[in-house]
Amino acid sequence: MWTVGVLKGGSEIGLSEQEINEMDPYELKKRMKNAENRFLNAGADFVIDEIGDLLEIIDRINYRLTEKKDAFISG
């Protein structure tokens, strides 16, 4: 099983889309970094900014799974 933490739009930051858009960029970055650390400390395999980034992560997971499968077959 793989876990992915989503920063924007998730409950970990606790901000609406409007609040995110209106927030001081430095403060937002600080909150996102804190939330990222909480996700990673909780065991997330990946942390992404927003749900739209998930397809790239799925591709990376599929690649890893393919590589392990190929290594098992070759070995």
C-alpha cells in the first residue's frame, strides 16, 4: 500500500481555497512545510501540493513496481 498526503485542499492545513489564494506566500509555504512534515512523520510515502499532482505520483509508483517485478524475474 502507498500513501500520499495532499497539502492544498486537504484538512491538514485547514484552509479553504480562497484562504490559500489570499494568504501571504511566506506564511502559506511555512504552513505547507509543517503539514508536509506531519504527513511524512505519520508514514506518508509521498506528499504533493494538490490533487492534480497525483497522476505523476501514480506513474512513479507504477515504475517502481515494474522495476521490482523485473528485478524479481531476472534474479
